[in-house]
Amino acid sequence: MTDLRDTIQREVLGVLHQPWDARVGVVVPSSDTVALNGGRVDLRAVMLYADLADSTVIAIANREAAARLFRAYLALCARLIVRRGGEIRSFDGDRVMAVFVGANASIAAVCAALEINWCFQTILVPLFQAQYPMFVTGGYRLAQAVGIDGGEVSVVRGGIRANNDLVWIGRAPNVAAKLSNLRHPPYATFVSEDLFLSLPPSLQFAPNTPALFWDSLLPGTIPVSNIRCTSWWIALG
């Protein structure tokens, strides 16, 4: 145990004192492009997290249904995210994390979120309700939320050799993750005020009207000035 303690102490000291080998990124980094020891990539990115609601109670009630639900939801999200130019960097149970970069990153991420909402409500929910009565009469709901924020992000590799992954650091990944955990039906897409203001009018206002299709929420414990939320969707042709 002493040897292990000494090893961990050396690793912590090494991290504390090792200089960064930092560079500015213009594309989404992958694990093999960030050095494990001291590597860091700084870039401007839009972060998207998509997360199923009530996944724990569903998994406890019916593991078979939960396994199929998680697979279907993650596949749905992944296909729409990639279609909009996002790059997926993490799956965690019933949650997916994606990164968008470039001049139209905010637009692409929000469009992906609104398409996810449409596919979830009009394709996934009816099919799972038809297969599993628990989602109709059993009191188990089918819901999801997408959280999005953008800003300066630093990317490092955390862990040890052969057991490591990218770690995303900054306001955007943390806020986006917290936004995806919000549960305020019927809203399914949550973005920071800053990201909302970066969107073009076509993604702020309902067609041919002066009415916003976004509402406001108080941020609570989330470190942003305001949260915008919507139940709007974009239908696939």
C-alpha cells in the first residue's frame, strides 16, 4: 500500500509541476491528438449534451426495456448530431456529449437539438409505447432534454496509460451538461442566453411572426445570466 501511495503522490506532484504543451485547436481533438503528459488543446467550441429523463427508474423497473431505449435514443442522437457536423466525444449511460466548431457551430447544434426533439416525440415515443405498456399505463414517462452552451474550452487527457480519455474544461461543457439535466416539460431544448443571442432570427422567432419560440428560465445554480428553453422542433423531411 505504501508503494501505491508513493506512486499516486508522484503522479499528483508531476501534474502540478509539469509545464503544459498547449496549442490552439481549430478542429475537434481526439484522444490520439492530445498528449497524455502535459498535452492541452484550447479552442472555441459549442458543447451539446443530450440526456434521457428518468433513466434510473426505468432501468430498475425493466432492464430489457431500458437497454433498448438507451440504444435507440443514443443512436437517434448520434445520427442527427453527425448529420449536422457535430463530433461525438462521449457516451455515458443514456447521455451523449458532442462538440461543434466553426462559424456556424451554434446554428448546427441548435438545429440538431430541435431535430432530436422531433424524432424523439414522433418516432421513438410512439414505437416504445406500442412495445412496452409501462410507458402508457405504468406511470413511466418518456422524455429527454438537450443542453447547449458555447465558449472557450480546454481539452486534456485524464487518467493513466491505457486507461484514459479526453476531459473537457470550461464553462461551456459544464453548463451544457447541467442544462441537459433540467426537467421542465414541455421544454426539451435548453441553451444559455449568450448562445441564444448568437442565433439568427430564423432560430429565434416562429415563421412569419414576431413571436419568439423560446421562453426564459431563472438560472438557479447554473452559472449563466439566463436560460432559454423551447419545446419547438424541426421535422425531418
